[in-house]
Amino acid sequence: MLYSEKVMDHFQNPRNLGKMEDADGIGEVGNAKCGDIMKMYIKVEDDIISDVKFNTFGCGSAIATSSMATEMIKGKPVEEALKLSNAAVVEALDGLPAHKVHCSVLAEEAVRAAVKDYYDKNGIQYDEKLFAEKECPSCHE
Ligand code: FES
């Protein structure tokens, strides 16, 4: 089968889908390759991501990876969320077809954009390098 059971499950029953009215950080990113967009909301309490929601106008793989990404960062320290890589999300989903890996980059970027927004809004200092553009292996072939 093209998609793993986990991908199908997260696509059909996305976790943490929706909007958050009182978010502490919001990240909105777009995928230049396909035009899909993703919005990620985080709530932070004592440096821990206490809640997370996402909204996407994107493909099934983008939905599945964002859903999995929200589960992987919920309850974790903000700094740890920054380390979440698209490869780790893809692995947690038992893989994606090669031509869909670029969709998972959207989830990673949205998480990072939300954290950056949280840092900016709260005057928290950070190393700009943390948010440097990352090359997507399949988008920049
Ligand atoms: Fe656009 Fe998947 S095709 S994110």
C-alpha cells in the first residue's frame, strides 16, 4: 500500500485540528512547491507547550504529518519542539512515499514559525540561526 496505516489514521482522524483563540504563538507557512498552507497555534505555560492546534489547506500527507507533529510536541518544552524534524515525524508515521516527503516539511516549519512568534511576542532572545531557512530535500532537487 502507498500509505501506512498510521498516515491513513492521522489523515482520517486528525488530532488537534482547529483554531485556537488565545494562542501564545501562531505560525503560518506555505509550501512553495504545491501552494498548500498551514497554520499552527501553540499555548505555552511555564515553557511547556500545553496545547497545540493546527489548520491546513493542504494535502492528506500534510494533514497527517501536522497531526502527528502536534502529538509529538504537546506537553514538551518549547526548545524541544524546535528540534522536531520532518524526518522524525515521517518516521513516526511509518514513512511517506518519496514524492510526499516535501509535505512533511510544512509541519516542521509551521511548528518553528509558531515558536518564533511566541518568542517575538514575549521578547525572548534567541539565536536567529535556529530559524534559518531549511532546504527541503525533495523541493530543491
Ligand atoms: Fe502540498 Fe502535500 S502536496 S503539502
